[in-house]
Amino acid sequence: MACDPAILLRHRRDLTTADGIAALNAYEQAVDEGPLHPGDPLVWWLHVWASRTRATVLAEAAARQAGRPWVVQAAMWAGAIHRTLGGYTRAVWALAPVPLADGRTLLASSGDYDGTVRLWDPASGQPVGTPLADGSRGWVDRLAALPLPEGRTVLVSGAGGTVRLWDPASGQLVDTLAVGDAYATAALGVVPLADGRTLLAYTAGRTLRLWDPASARPVGVSLTDFPGKTLAALSLPDGRTLLAYDDERAVRLWDPASAPPDGTPLVGHSGPVECLAAVPLADGRTLIASGGKDTTVRLWDPLSGRPDRAPMNGHGDEVLSCAAVPLADGRTLLASGGYEWDPTVRLWDPVSGQAIGPAMEGHDGSVDALAALPLADGRT
């Protein structure tokens, strides 16, 4: 079916829905673009303008009818590429997404040396409630969201030799775990098990322990002489859960169901390992990502104990933070953050090992923490 553009546009007054008006506006703009780009299929510009006017159904239909691959001729961005949440004067040490029972996800952050944790609404960029505090002061350098058996989620913070559990809805302190001397830095990790339980991994001095929120007690075996400062839990296709942790220039794996670490260390970094993240892939595998003082980002296959691909280079200084970033289309990207001489965030495709887009800039100091934050509109 075909229609002369002038005749179609003449019926603008007959439209009564926002979707219809947005679609017609997109059509009008696409028709105007045609003479300016005679070599382009009109459906390309229909897709562009439908996306800009938020005519979602039309945009998706136009994309399906594109016929041949897109060719980027030019691009211009006039909006903000990031949102800044202020309030800290020195540094931000840790970040964590915190899902709530009402379906929202808040962002938890810690910074400076005041011993507090702050909650933010990512939709508005505004703080939620007052900072979480119990009167103690110190450097809160670890945060994690721990789901409880009854369906709630508590926020776990590590500061010095203490781990605290907070109710993000009420802001109240739920529990406290004394884990070591006052100057020890607690490493935290959330460990989902095949039986449906989720445990908390934390360090007590030089010992890595597992804590069950259902019984409020330590469970299973402990890992002694623990050298690490960062943890990442990964689920394997066979149902097992492994914990990855740093050991100077190596990455080690530990099955909580056994006492000693699993296999040989994953060796490749020429300097200390600074961050770890589990990266699930569409093919069912889960890789381990590591960032190091040697400025590289590396991916490891936990089953073979070997690098999954060549190191990913791009940072001009140490890689301090990394995080898996799940997308709405089912893919998972990897984000990495750099030290003070390269305070950028970079995105990587773990399948190809290639960088995605240019480095994201905005920080004027080290990127100490990264977190993937799902939004209500489906974006991350």
C-alpha cells in the first residue's frame, strides 16, 4: 500500500494518540531527509526519526525492513553522556546496585572517611533518605547486596574489621559481624549456590569465611592464609559455584565445597591483580575478567584455567575496577575503570575482545568502583 506524503500529512488533525502523532512526525521528518540523502533507503531515515520521536513500534518495524547493513555517515551528540551524583569531597570507594521489594533498584555508594553509606535513586539522581550510619567512622571500601531467604535484600558494607548489614528500606542496622582487627580491610562477595541459598563471603583477618543469612552463622569450610582483596563468584554449567580471588599477580579459584583452592593459579598479569568480575556469556559459559596494575584487562576460562583470548589493551594506567554489564538484548559487556593518569571507563565485548566505542571520560581522579545498574525502562 502506498500513499502520497502530502495526502497522509493532511490528516494530522485526525490523530488522537501520542503514538500516532509521534509516528506521523517521524514520517514527515524522514520524507524531508530523502532529497538530502538520495543514496539512502528512506526506511533508514524513518527508523532514525521514529527513534528520535519515540515512535517505538514504527522504529522497530523500520529496523526490520532496513534490507542491508547500516552505514554510519556522521554522528553528533548534544546531550549529557553521564549524570553526576555529588556529595563527596575526597573519593568514592565502593558502589553496589540494591534491588528493593517494590521493583526499584537503588545505587549504594561509600566515600570519604565518614563511615557512612548513601543510597541514590538512579532515575532522579537524588539521594534516598539519610546516609546509613551507626556512629562509627572509617573507610567503607566494600559494598554488596545480599538477598535474604524471606525475599528482602540487605546492603552489606565492609569497613576496617567490621561487616555491617543494613535494611535499605528503613535505613536501620540489621546485624554486625566482627571480622578482624580494626585496620583489616574486609573483602566481600555474594555467593549464589545451586541449592537456592545465597551466602556472604568475607575475610576475617587472613581467613575467608562463608556466612549464611538464614542461620546468621558461618557455614562450611574456611580458606586460611587468604591473600586477596577482591572476590568474584561465578556459576559453572555443572551447577557448581566458584570463588575467584587475587593472589598478587595471579587469579585463584576456590570451590566452597572443598578445602584447598582449585587447580593451578591463572597467571598472566605482570603486576598485581586489582579487580575481578564474573562475565556470563550467551553460550552458557562464564568467564573471569581481571584488571591489573600492568594496565591490561584479561579474560580467563575457569574450566581450562587458560586465557580465553589475548589481553585487552587500552588503559594508560592501572586498571582498578571492572564490572559485567548485562544488556537488554541478552549480551553482556565488560566495563573497566582506570587509575589517576587514565581516569576513564572503557567498555569491551568479551566475545571479540574488542573495545566498544571511545573511552568514557568525566572523572578527574581514579575510577575506584564500577557497578551495572538496571533501570526501570530496561536500560542498564
